[in-house]
Amino acid sequence: MKAGIFFAGSGPVLILTSYASLTNSSLVEKLSNKGIKKFIAFEVSESTLKEKYGKHFEIIMGDLYQTDDLRVLDYDGHHIFNIFHLEELGDPIFYEPVQ
């Protein structure tokens, strides 16, 4: 399981996925279909998510199956900015489609 905060044009969203990479081509295609065509992402550890989201994280993880490879844990950008400290975020992952 990978998790990441994706900063896109509409603001940050916290996504869980069964893909091995936050830039996996199938994941990028699914995000694009949802209107997220380019982004800056920061990977977040499972232990950090358990600590910050508790039972909500467990409920969402219970719904994450191999055939269901994308779950949104949090789409409230204001909440995401308040719950995470910027120094927790590590190195950014940049994605922009080739023109």
C-alpha cells in the first residue's frame, strides 16, 4: 500500500493505493480521469496515517482491495494542511504529462 498527499489545481487530496508507485501509469490515468492531470505528491507512511486518522484509516483500508486500487482518505485540503506539518512531507514527486 502506498499513500500520498497529492497537490493539484483544486488543492490537496490524500489518496491510498495498492499500486507500488505514486506515478504508476495506471494510477496516473485514473487520477487524470478524475481531473488530476498534473500534481506534486508527497508519500506518507502507513504508521503516520494510522496515528493521524485512527479508525477512519482502518475503515478506508478495509475497503482497499486489489480490484479497487484507489481510495481517497481525505479530500478536505484545509484539514490536510492542519493535520500534517510540512517538515513531515519529505521529498516531492513531480508529475506532468508530456505535451
